[in-house]
Amino acid sequence: MWLNLEAPRHRPVTRLAGTANALEVAAQPDSSHVVVAVGAPFAGGGPRGADLLNLDVASGETSPLLERADPSESLDSPAWWPDRGTLLFERQDLSGQPVGAPGQEVPRYLSRIERVMSDGSARGVVLDEGRQPSASVDGTRLVFARTRNTGASLLIWSQSDGSVQTLVPEGRFADVAYPQFSPLGDKIAFVAPQSGLNGSTEKPLLALDALFGPTIAYAHGIPWDPWVINADGNGLHRVAQTAGDEPSVAWSPDATQLFVYSGVGSFVVDATSGEVTPLTFVQGYGPVVWLAQT
């Protein structure tokens, strides 16, 4: 879907055949190369999983970029490396049991982070354990989430020496998802559920905030909020209480706003003040990209 925020209404970019459905998307900043993770049963029979398809946004036509090698894997969470020629993605192992710590709403399959060239060649492993990668604008670092039976965490991998630094340790949140480097490279946004907060320094919701804040549909599941942390690990704070249902988050091209996309509606959030503009008619799951108009 395209969504024009100057005149908010969404329209389809493409339509997929049969039972296939679009799960996640990655796009070059100028929209020159868009990749979609598309879920479908494995060819010849097998469980549902995702393949990576090229999408021509002008025609709506799709073509294979990287397809599953066997029915035990799923190729998800595409994200472009800044060199414009390398695509990162998450390879899930569907043959095992999902993992998740107590309190996690969404157990996840074991996964690793891989890369592939934009023409579908040279597939390789970047990290043996991790999910939902996002690269810094200068290409020197990679932020990712990790899920274990002991908890969920956010980490940064350095391309120069292969070292891994913990940004958000296990136990701080019941879960974390969809980390995204800002376009300036100095901050990282992500989403986390309101339940299971540990050691929060934030003030509790006042009664009036609870009454007049964003409308919440708790029946859909545990509500999640957008958070931001500095890339050096300092300054962790909740940007706003949007209470989205399994949301994702994306930065605006100028890094001043966040777009929170969820199953109970979407929200445009001022990254500094936390002011929230609800878009209740835009609902769904999975990551989105915020592109500048060209």
C-alpha cells in the first residue's frame, strides 16, 4: 500500500495471486528498488514461509529475488545496506520449536541474519543469531533484535571488527521488535509492550492521560509503544503511549517523526515532543518504509 500523509488515503501498489500475502517491505530511499517478503506455502507442498520478491512500484509487477531453498526456512525482514547493492534479511528456521521468554506475547522461530546481493547472488550469513536487522546510514553498524528463552534484547554489530554491543539487555522489556536506525544514524527507534517493563524511570500514566490519550483496543493483545535510544546506548525513553497491537515503527526521512503501524490503527508521532496524530483507518501488521516525495 501507498499512503500519502499530505492527503491521508492508501491505495494498493500490487495484488498477489492465490493465498500469497505481503508481510514486510524494504525500499531504497528513492524507491528505485523495492523488495517485499511474501508469505505462501512452499512450492510442491509444505508449511507457509516467505520468499523475497522484487516489486516494480510503477507497474505493480513482482519477480523473484531470493526464494526459499527448502520448506524449513522463511526469508523475512528485508532491509537495505547503504551501499544500495546488498540486502539484509532474517532467515527463520521453521523446523524447530519457537522460542520465547515468559511474558512474551509472540514466540519466534530461531533465526539468523543473512545478506544477498540485489541481483539475488552471493547469499551469505552475517550473524548466526538475530532478527529484524537495520543498518546505520554510513554502513558501519547494524542493529538487530534477538530472542532467547531467557528474554529479548537489542544489540549493535560493528562491521569493522565484528563486535556486538548490547543496547537493551534481556529483562528490560518483555519483548522488543523492529529496531530502526534514524536517517541521521544517531538514534534507534523500536517498539516494546507495555507489560513487563523493568526498571522504568518513567512517570505512570495520570488519570486524565488515561482518559483522554489515544484510544486503545486491548482485546487485540498486549499494547505496545514506540521507544528511542541513542546509538551509544544512552537516553532510552518511551516516545509516546500509542498502545498499538504488535506494531512496527519507521522514521520520517528528516528524522523528526515516527510512523507506528499496528493492527488497531496507525499513529504519526513527533519524535521530540511525543505528540500523537492517530490514523485509525490505516491498520495492519509488519514493517513499513517512509519515503520522501520525489
